[in-house]
Amino acid sequence: MPAASPASGDAGPGIDIGISAGDRQKIATELSRFLADAYTLYLKTHNFHWNVTGPMFNALHNMFEEQYTEQWNALDDVAERIRALGYNAPGSYAEFIKLTSIKEEPGATEAPDWREMVRQLVVGNEAVCRSARKAIDVCDDADDEPTEDLLIQRLQTHEKYAWMLRSLLQ
């Protein structure tokens, strides 16, 4: 995976926030992986919101909407943190596909049944948790508490989503 790319064209002063350039790059790289996983999960959750059918339709349609709305709002914070560290945030499907650990799923042509949707969202939320933990370790080594805090909040949210979704299958 390529390292995070620095923002270009900046004629302003260099970044001196108490984190070395090397550590900022490592953090931005892990945040980019996390962002790709989080965005892919957001997209999958939104897809399933649109395409869920069956006896659980109303409950899952509403649950998926609540989750994808919260996820969408959180994506911006992650991307802005990458920018604050002096790097470009990935923002295209092509970049996300290269960075994500979550398999994308087809939409309307091959939508799975509701149980499979829920199972895939459990797996996706757990993948986001693993990405968050990896990034937290890098942030901890660099004493980057603001990024750690952001990731810990996301970790708590995705652990909760995984638990709630898993409970539907028991």
C-alpha cells in the first residue's frame, strides 16, 4: 500500500505540532486505511438500507439508516484529521478499493437476504474495529492523543454496531 501523500502547493509555514514528519506520515497512512474501511462499510450499509426485504424490512431499514447516517457524519472527521496532519485524504472509489479490507457487494442485481446483509455488516464493523486498533497503536507510539481519541470513539461505535447486528442473528 502506498504511503499517504503530502498535501501539495502549500506556501504556508511547515507543520510543527509536536509530531515528527515521519510519524505524521505513518498516522496518515493508517488513517487512510481506516477511512477506506469506514467508507466501504458506510456504502455497504447504505446499499443494504435500499435493498433489504423480508419480514425484518422495517426494523432493518430503519437501523441501517441510523447507522449509515452516523457513519457518514464521522467520515468527515477522519478525513479532516488526515488533512490536519499535512496529508491528502483518499476520496475516490479507486483509492478506497486499494486501501480497504472490506469486500464490496453488489446492489440491486444480487442483493442478499436480510440475514446475510446483517452477517456482512457484522463482519464489516469488525473489520473497521481492527483498522481502528492498528491506527490507534501507531498514534500511541507517536503520542498523537487527538487522533487516538477520534479512533477510540469510532472503535466504540463500531463495536456497538457489531454487537447489535450480531444479536439479530442469535
